[in-house]
Amino acid sequence: MSPSLLLHRLLQLLPVLLGVTVIVFGMMSLTPGDPAETMLANQNATPAQIATLRHDMGLDRSLPVRFASFLTHAVQGDFGQSLFHHRPVAAVIAERLPATVELSAAALLFSLLLAIPLGVIAAVHRGGLLDRLATVGSLFGVSLPGFWFGILLLLVFAVDFRLLPVSGAIDYASQPPTITGFLILDSLLALRLDSLGNALAHLLLPAITLGLPMAAILMRVTRASMLEVLRQDYITFAEAKGLSRARILGLHALKNALLPTITVAAIETGSLLGGNMVVETVFGWPGLGRLVVESIFARNYPLVQAAVLLYALTYVLVNFCADLLYTVLNPRVRM
């Protein structure tokens, strides 16, 4: 892909981000409740004090003026002050973002490692016992609510058998030196195997809870795509040439069958970003999703707006990267 075409595709993402910004700002502004009253709820504040705080927060200005101010500062990377942390929103998000990235990456890795092999096995053994087990398992994975499945895992592995931690990202005594903010990476850089093991133990249950629904969907997509590819003439020709079954599946069939899987995986990344709010709350995970939930209840408008905008940016960039990956897997595809 030429640099000019790449730049053109990136510029096409701007209207999407602008639309998301408008929608989120409008919905947050129409949400019942007053942030000033919420902040002063337990302080016996007078109407004059509430009005003063509303003025300081800029809530007494018209909606278009507030949106224009927000957009102007957001373009410069300034999302304002968190109403309850009394710190820049960007700094608060930066503290919580590494934990969410680790959890989402682990869930994505878990779902891909589980879904692709099961999808291929189910397609190769279509109608057999393995195919039926994988299909039934995928139905359970799609149907189970994340919050219920997470609580079930906690009860079994953390409470009953006490094999894994109940909540948090790492024990205080195992905390590695902060280098990048990512616990697993910091543990490796500091050569702290105890910290690495502790962080992985905390990460296991939330990652499974978050990644299982995505794995179920990707497995079904991979199976259907693999079945379609195995019917193609070039697969029959490869078999007639005497190529081994493993080479046909790995070199010819799977490479083409992965295109729909990549599409769905990119779309389901949005589900990971949305689902981590529930999972982080259930497991007490100190990530951005849990922070957003707390900020919604607290009417912390600047932080919610910035976090949702970050989610939208991540979503469109992941889909853009999926489009780029198409051209790698299949050179005939042009963006």
C-alpha cells in the first residue's frame, strides 16, 4: 500500500471519531444528575455554593460552547480535570490503562489460541464427536453472561479450592518495580519470577471470563470458513498432487480461512473493550473499565468522555490494522 493511500485511509477515521465524540458528549450532558450536587451531596452545601461550583466546572455555559471547548482542548491532548480525582484526566487514564491493555491482550490471546485450533478440528472432522463437542461448547460460551461466569469461576477456583486470587492485579508484596506500568512486562524486565507468577495467577480468571465469549464466536466463524475453503478446487488439486494433509490444511486452507476470522476478531475487540467494564468490576481489576463505571455513577463527565473516545479510537485502529492484515494474508485483496 502506498503512503498516500495509507494516509487517505487514516483520514477517513476522523469523521468516525468526531461522530463518537458528539454522541458521547450529548448523552453525558443529557444524563440525569448534576455533578456539582453529587460532589457536594454530603457537605450540606447551599444553593450559592453549588452554583459557584457549577460555574467553576463550566456547567453553566451552553451545550455548544462546552462542546467546542472540549473539542478544542481534546485535539491538543487536554481532556480537562477529573472532577473527583482533581488531576488531569489524561494522567488518571494513563495510570489505569496498562492493566486494561494487559487484560484485553490476554483475553484476545486466549480466545485465538482456543478458537482457531478448535474451529479447524471441527471442520476437518465435520459431523464427528469433536465437531459436536466444539459446537455445543461454543453455544455455552456465547450464552453464558460474563458477570455470572466470572462469579462462578471465583467461587470454584478462588473460594472453594483457593487455587487462584480473588481480586486485584497483583499482591502488594509481589509488586515489581514500575518501569513500563505493565505488570507482566515489568516483572520480566526486573527478573522477578515471583512477581510474574503472581501477576499471571491474578490475570488468569479475568482473561478467561472476558475471552470465552469471543472464543466461542471465532470458533464458529473459523469452522464455517474452513468448511467453505476445503470445498474449493485448489484444495482438491493440492490433494491430487499428493501433498500431505497437514501441509494442505496449514499452508493452503487455513491461510485463506482466517480472513473472516480476522474480520470478526477486529469487530469483537469492541466487545472486549465494553465487556472489560463488567469483568473488571467483578474481579476488582484496577483497570480503565472499572474506572469508567465508577465515573459514570459519580457523573465524572470529563473522564467518561475521554475514556469512551479512547475506546472508539482503539476500535477503529484495530479494524484498520485488520484491513492491513488482509493484504498480507491475501495479496489479491486491495484496500
